[in-house]
Amino acid sequence: PVEDMAPILRDRHITVSRQAHLVRDVTQVAAAAKLGDHEILDARSPGRFAGTEPEPRPGLRPGHIPGSKNVHYRTLLNEDGTMKSPEGLSAAFAAAGADLGKPAITTCGSGVTAAILSLALERLGKRDHSLYDGSWAEWGMYNDLKVARG
């Protein structure tokens, strides 16, 4: 049910604190890719991940972070846009070859869609994950960072 009325405002105090363990920067992701000690999960479309579709942002190289796995965000959603059951989420991660025994780093084009992967991991009870907020918009512009295709 929905009511058409003014919101009730309460005087409340909130203290915000940075949760540094939930976010990764380019240096941390580059180290994780080199060491292979994290599972890097990319939410972009299979074509963008493979480098066969053009990037929407000019100047970005096509492809993906070496060693990352493609878990297209749509594979985590039902047809009506709701998130799949835990069993469906597990199946989607497994189909992508994701090793959820490792800590995970989620990524996408700009750091927004990766949050869908992070939410799915939370729903599965996985707490050792973080989000690369620079994502492909950052990684794809640095020529000194390796890029995989295919």
C-alpha cells in the first residue's frame, strides 16, 4: 500500500565511517591480478569483456583485466529484474568459473554495475569481497596495465 502524505522527519544523528575493506583502487587490483590471490569478477557484457564490442567511452582499450572472470550482471537477475535465489546466484557464478573460495573483487565499466555482483555475493553469505570503483573506465585508459582479450 502507498499513502500520499508528507514524510515524517525525525531528528536523528548518524555517524558515517569509511569501510576501506569494501573498495579497491587500481594498484590493489593490479597486485591481485598479478598474484592471482583474488577472484576478479567483471559485470560487463560478454562482448565488452571479450573486447569484441566497442567501449562506450572513447579512448578505452577493449578487453578485460587478465585473470578476471565474466559474470554478466544480467545472469544474476530473473526476467522481471529481481535478483535470483541463492541457488540461482551460485549457479551463475559457477557457470562463469568463479572460485568463491578466494576473496573477490567486483568490477564493471565504471564501478556502478559491479555493485550488483557485490550484492549477490552478500546474499550468498560471502563477506570477503570489495568493489573496484575505477573499473574499466580507469583500467582501460592506462596503457601500462595489461589487457586480455577473448
